[in-house]
Amino acid sequence: MTTSHAIRHVRVTPIAFRDPPLLNAAGIHEPWALRSIIEIETDSGLVGINESYGDQPMLEALAKAAPALQGLSPWSLNEMETRVSALVKPPAKASEFLGVGAQISLAPGTHVSKNVAKVVSAFEVAMMDLQGQLANAPVVDLLGGAARDRVPFSAYLFYKYAEHIEKPYAPDPWGEALTPEQLVAQARRMIDGYGFQSIKLKAGALPPAQEAAGILALAKAFPGKPLRIDPNANWSVATSLKIVEQLRGVLEYYEDPAPGLDGMAAVARECEVPLATNMVVTDFDEFRRNAERGCPVKIVLSDHHYWGGLRATQRLSTLCSTFGLGLSMHSNSHLGISLVAMTHLCASVPLLNYACDTHYPWQDEEIVEGGRLRFEQGSLRVPPGPGLGATLDRTALARLHDNYLHCGIRNRDDLAQMKKYDPSFTGIQPRF
Amino acid sequence: MTTSHAIRHVRVTPIAFRDPPLLNAAGIHEPWALRSIIEIETDSGLVGINESYGDQPMLEALAKAAPALQGLSPWSLNEMETRVSALVKPPAKASEFLGVGAQISLAPGTHVSKNVAKVVSAFEVAMMDLQGQLANAPVVDLLGGAARDRVPFSAYLFYKYAEHIEKPYAPDPWGEALTPEQLVAQARRMIDGYGFQSIKLKAGALPPAQEAAGILALAKAFPGKPLRIDPNANWSVATSLKIVEQLRGVLEYYEDPAPGLDGMAAVARECEVPLATNMVVTDFDEFRRNAERGCPVKIVLSDHHYWGGLRATQRLSTLCSTFGLGLSMHSNSHLGISLVAMTHLCASVPLLNYACDTHYPWQDEEIVEGGRLRFEQGSLRVPPGPGLGATLDRTALARLHDNYLHCGIRNRDDLAQMKKYDPSFTGIQPRF
């Protein structure tokens, strides 16, 4: 008699963890960031894990789709996708997902329009964790094997306040960052701690000239380190062009300066720095639209959490190389399972030559056994064990789930949070 | 102590098997078709197998690249591709691979310009056969699992002579097919034997009006069966448009009527039947060129043997769905390992809704244990065993290798063969 490795049960646990008051185009991070922890268990008792978004519509979509996995083989990713697609439909009317307002301008991870791709990804990674356990192979091997030994990440800088306006816990150790000097200090602290070789600045929060001064201060303080700036579409075309002129010779790429593909195309026409995006090319349809316009956007910042999974992101890499585009990775607030999955993926994608974004340094919690992951010179090695090579720390899971139950946040809303600091803040973009 | 599954040895055995005198745009099939059988053996004694092209430049490329696999894990497909690419370079000058003359107009499988993709594919499938043995999973599962139970193939009809001009063996049982009546008889015999639900006619060999009459006779004899015609770019744009008008309402798709992307675009502008190709979109660069012209070609006839493997073909399917194209499969003369690999692949690609081409009925040999594969209503099921689910019949391998040693053919040359029948035949295209 052979053991059945069919899927018996899917468990989704929402968690919340401390998040610093980080400023962005849409407002400011709330005190708690939400994620979901997915566990897929087989009849044989194996458990595959993953980490994904934790806002309410995503939890509802996961709950709706989870029963459909029962009885499936962990290898049946195509069938899983078919079943999920049948159960999790994108909303029929645009108005249904435009309700969140300014959130539309931030990470596509918060859009319910991406729910199918997000749920497929949430289950795919956990199923591949199971596959790896069955095959005694790390996920990177299931993806074609390592194309590189270690995956480089970038120092992801934010303008920030010293503490939250509401104070559910003690201030974070990073302090305030509003001036160029404070920004350089933040970068130094992060580079000292992690060894990052590239720097990304989340912009679109302070007046553009002030943010440009920040980049120039970083260029001076860290000569030779590639620099990127991401105003999250909060600048007009004119502002985008003015600022990039001030930053001449300094930027590795210019991420989402102006809104929409039209805005990006207008900037691209007069700007030599390649444009990168995680806002206007966020799915395969948008990829085609960019291609049909002659590719004003030159670098796609992918994210397996909303592109439909690890394998979909590999396919995206083939689209990128076919059309002469570059590829790097976007990130939201996350913990170690997401980071490990990104590492397996990025190790397996030859095209991925840019250091990837990660919010990881902004979190101080961990959900995997062994605690916080250790970077070497800003890079992570792929864990050698089978599957993801990570297991759940159940004590941490219980604690972070308890945070979720008590934190009172159910949907990320940087705009409402910002209104607590500045009731006149509208979030309307482009602001500058 | 763990067992090492590192690759110890790669063995490539050229084989030859009987091939009927099938007519096409470039000339006529020679009495022997060539293939290579690839075996990749691990330290632990596992053997992964595959089947690919067997012409001289391909055998040389395989021989050059094979030692680079030593010590690699069967999972290390990315590293294999890196090593193969470093050793097998495409020819620097176009003239180096244009020497074959009219062959350029046939399957890209004969082009040395595709050598890297062809060698990568040859090794990839054998390595995935090993992966499946290690993981105790069929190759289709390594590709994401089955999207369909069985893979439909089409009846692939040829105009043909009753026997070869040189007679190294007895005539094939199919007899002559030059008239519409003979063509219908050929289709009936093939459909009776295999149950095919679609019909493809290789054209470009006889005067176009005669071939159109063949299609109309087939439409009458097999109502409801999707029909396709493939003149292999041997018709001018004017001829292509004239013939498709005569076939109004009859064709499922129109395969490579006129030469080049220019020719196809000119036909597409005035033709409602979707155009398919295995001649102008044969790699990712050509895919981009078609997309940049607004996709005059609507269906890509892929072939994992020259697209770079099973995984590359899956990626192609994502390119196709992104740009609204269809996908089906091209075929050369082949035996059961290629057929099984196609079946695993096609079962795993949701987009692949057209019946695939296969030359299989034209061969009477087999190289896998258990003998000739059995079709049910024109379809094949994926073998349930691990890996490809096929093992080499070593007696057959020895016999077919002996054929190779004695047949005297080292490169497919349909043009030179045709000159034996008709010294005035030039192969210059478009002929009609």
C-alpha cells in the first residue's frame, strides 16, 4: 500500500507584527502590518507552508478557495489554479475594488483585482514546499536549480517619524528620518547591519527637492553603491523630469516617478535613466500594453505574491528577456517565509541581476524556526534543506496571531492613518 | 552516507529508421530518418533518456556539450544551460548555416543556428526523466501537473510516392497518394488506425489547385473534422490568398502559406483564417518581431526539441496567452520517446487546445519497451510511471543504431533526394 500525499487540509492563520511609521505616497504605515500564514497538510502528515497578504478580502478569498484543494496532489498546480480561478472571481465592476481609494496607488498586493493570482501564489508556494519534501529537493531545484549562489537585496530606506501617533508599543530603534543627514544615518545603520550593496529610497512623501537632496547625500556618503528612488507615482511628469535632471549620473533606475503608463511613457521620452515599475506592469496584460507602446518601462519589479507564484514569475522573466527588459523584485512588509521564497525564486532566475527590494530590516519579528535570517554582504543563500527549507515557529505564530486578534486593523490603510497626523492630507496623486 | 545522484556520463546513440517517400516543399523524404537517443546516467545508476535530432551538426554539438554535464545534479537545469551555451555557440556568420540551402525552409530542427536550444532541450528532457525518478513523479507533474487527461494529435497527411527511387527495403503499406481520392484513402486508413479527430495536410508539393482539391475532398469525406493545410511557405502571397478563398469555411488554421513574416503579414491582412507557423516564429526573438507587427501570426506551432525544452515551451505558452495567440505543436519524423515527452508537455499546458502534429504513424519502428504507443480516439494518455514513464528497448536501439551505421545518410537533405527523381527541381521558394 502506498502512502497518500493528497492534500487533506489547508489552514490559514492571520498574523500582525509591529511596523514602523514609514512614510510613502499614500500616507504612512500603521503600527501593525498584516500577513497570512498558509499551511497545507497531506494525508501522510507532511505540511507545506507559505506567507502572503493578510488583509480582509485576501483572507476571505483564501477561505473561499481552500476547500477546493482537498484531495489534490501537491504536484497538481495547474488543477489548483483551475479550481481557484473558478471560486475566486475578480470583482465584476471597477467600483468594487476602487473603494479603498488611495490604496490603488500602492502595491498591487492590496488590490482585490489580483485575488486569483494572489491566492494561486499563496497555495503554489506551499504546494512546492510539499513537492520539495516529497522529492527531497529544495524549491530552487524544482525551479530549474540555482543560477547564482546567493541572492542580493538592497537597503530599502524610508522617510519616517520617530514613533507612531498612537503608541501601542515602544518606539522603533531607527528614529526619525526626515533630513538628508538622518537618511544617511538610516542607510549606514542598515548597511552596517546587513551589508547591502545597493540602496533604494521610498520617496513621494516629502517635497521632491528634499528627497532629491536625500539621494545626493546618499550618493556622496556611499560612492559606488547603485541608488534608486521610488516616488510611487506621486510626481507629475514635469516634476519627474526636473528631479531626474538633478540626479543626473546617480540613479541605477527610476522607479514609478509619474502616474500611469501614459505618465511613464512621457517621462521615458525625455529621460535617459531606465524606468522601473511595480505599478504599471503588474500582470501579463499590462506587460503587453507596455510592449505595445515600445516598452517605455524597461525594468519590471516583480513580486511572486501577486504575479501568480514562483513559476509565473519565472515565465515573466522569459517575457522580459524576449522584450529586452530587466527584472527585479518588489516587496511589502513581510517575514521570513516570504523572504525565503523570494530567495529560492531569485536564485533560479538568470535574468534577475538587480538586487531585490525587501522590507525585512523594518520588521523585528520572525515566524520561522531559527529566528531572523542572516544576510551576508546584503545577500541571502538558499537554504539547503528540502522544500523551502524553513519551518514554522509555532510559538511565534501563536503570538503574532494574538497580535492580529488584538490590533484592530483588518485592512491596510495608509491614507486614514496619515489623516490622523494631518487631517488635510488627501492622498490625491500626483501630489507634487 | 547519502547516495550521489550526480551525473556521471552522457551517452548519445545515433539511430536511423525507415521513412516513407513523403513529399514536401523542399523535396522528398529520404529512405532513412535520423534521430539521436540520449542517455544520462547518474553515479547512483539511474538513467534518464531522451530522443532528439540525429543529423551530423547536432551529433557534434551534443558530443561537444556532453562532458560539461559531468558532476551536475539532475535538478541543475539552469547550470546545464549555462554550460551548454558556453560550449555550443551559434555560427558567427549567417553563411555558415545557410549552406544547407533549401533546408532553411523546412523545420528549424535542421538549423545549426538553433543548436544551443536543441542541445539544451535534448539534455533537459533526459534530466527531467531523472528528476521524475528521484521524485517518484511523472514529468507532467514536474511541469505543474496535468491540465488534461489525454493529449489529442492530428492525422498528418502527406502526398507521397508508392516507394523510394532507391529501394533499400520493401515499399511501405501506405501506397501512392497524389490524387484527392488517394489522399482521402490515406486519411481513412490513418483515422481508422489511430482515431484522429483533426487532419493536417502537408502541402506545397503539388500544384496548389490540386492540393486545394485534396482539402475539399477531405472536407467532404470527413465532415466536422478540423482541417489544416501547410504549404511550408511554398506559395506566393497571391497564391496563398487565392487558395484560402477556394477553401472558405473549411480551414481551422492556415499554416505557413507564404514565405517570411512579410509574406505572412501580407496574407493576414486579407485573410480571415488565422495563420499558424513553425517557420517565422521559431524562437523568442521571432516571437517579439511578430508581436511588434501586431501579431499577423496567430498560432505558434511549438516544438520543445528546438524551443529549448519542455519548460521553455511552457514559457512560450505564457507569451502566447499574453499576446492573445494560440499554441499547437509541430513535429518531425520521430519515435516514441519524443512522442511521450510531447504528451507530458502538452498535458501540462492549459493553452494547448489544438490537436498536435505528429509524424508517428509514418514510422513503424519503436525504441521504447512495450513497442508502439497506442492512441485512443487520436489521443495519448500520459504514462503514469515516474519520469517520462518510458524505458529504452536496447535490442531495438542496437538494431536502429546499426541502421544508422549502414544507411549512408548523415544529414537530412530532401532537396538532393528530390533531384534524383527530377534533376530540374531547384527547391527555390515560393515555387507556386
